[in-house]
Amino acid sequence: IEEMERVKRDYPRAPDLLYRLGLAYAQRGEPGDLVEAASNLEAAVKLAPDTLRRALASCELAKVRMDLKQYDKAMELFTGAGAGAPDVVGDAANWHAGRCLELLGRLDDAEDRYADVLRSAAPGSIWRSLAEYRRIRLREKRLD
């Protein structure tokens, strides 16, 4: 992180650097790191030169927002990340949106998101497997 921060001083508008720095802060887990992660990822989203990189940065920023318990902001980002993004990114965004909806207590909406993933994800995709698992867990919750 320290090396990337030094490079950032010379290249403060480098979206790939900001994206990687945001990921590093999100993974390190020290006090204040999630706020730093969000700041760097927000800049990466704004500066991303193409749809794919913007979608990836939006997805990672949304996951950080979930960790910060900012679920409404996370949902906006997941929805935006999935729109017009390549399928695998859209599937990831929809799956994470489903998890966010679960945390908000919106279980029917979460199941709908998982169903979207099941419709679009390729057979054998990790996102398909995860969506199937979450739908099973939701059904188990309803039976309890």
C-alpha cells in the first residue's frame, strides 16, 4: 500500500492504480481502511476509461459500501455495475446485490436477483453455483 501511495502522488488520476489501491485497503482491514478503499474506488469509477473497468470498480466499491453497512448505496452501485457490463461482471453484480438485499431483509427481491443470475450465467459458472446455493438457503429460512 505504501508503494502505491507513493506512485499515486505522481499519478493521482490513474484509474487502474486507484482500483488496485482501493482493493488493497479493502483487504488489509486496519482501522480506517474501508474509508480509504471507498475513496480510491470512487475515484477509479469516475476515471475508468471503459465500461468494463467502470463496472469492476463499481462492484468493488459496492462491496466496500456493504462492509460499511451502507446498503442503499451498495445497491445503487451493484445495479449500475450490472447494466451494460459483460455477462460475468453482471452476474457478479447481481449475486452481490442479492446478498445486499438479504441483509436489508428483502428476501423476495434477493431471490429475484439470484434467479437473474441463474438465467444469465453460463453452466458451471461460480456465480450460477453461488446463486443456486443462496436460493436454497432462502428457502430453508422460509421453512424455519
